[in-house]
Amino acid sequence: MSSYVIRYVDRASERKAALPAPQRTSLDDLEKLLIANPFGPPAVSNRDDNRSAGIRNGFITYVVSSRHVVVNVIDLVAL
């Protein structure tokens, strides 16, 4: 199975850049899991085509393109 590439929309990318160190580390760990398998744990499937996965004090929402082997992060929420 191919590794997925993770892309962030502009707003999510800006939020990622502003994360404090503990949340950034948590996000880095999550990205490693999603690159290998964006459909497995800790991802949660939502009712539509997007999925969510938690990070320390926050979460990301994303859609997966298996055709292009890409995880598109459409939102990052840091609480």
C-alpha cells in the first residue's frame, strides 16, 4: 500500500503553524498514522465523506482521495 501525502487548506495550514509545541507534537504523531492509513484508528468516519481525528486539545477534519493518495485536511481546531 502506498503512503498518503497530507495537504492542508490555507486556514488549516495557518492554524498548524500557530500551534504550541505540545499540540504540534501530537499533530506530528497523528500525521504519521494518517500517512500509513487514513481510514484506521484514531480516525472517525463522519456521516458524509469526511473523517475526523483528535490531537491533544483539538482535532482535524479531512477528506481522503485514494485515487491521488492524498489526505486533504480541511479544518484544524485547537481548543
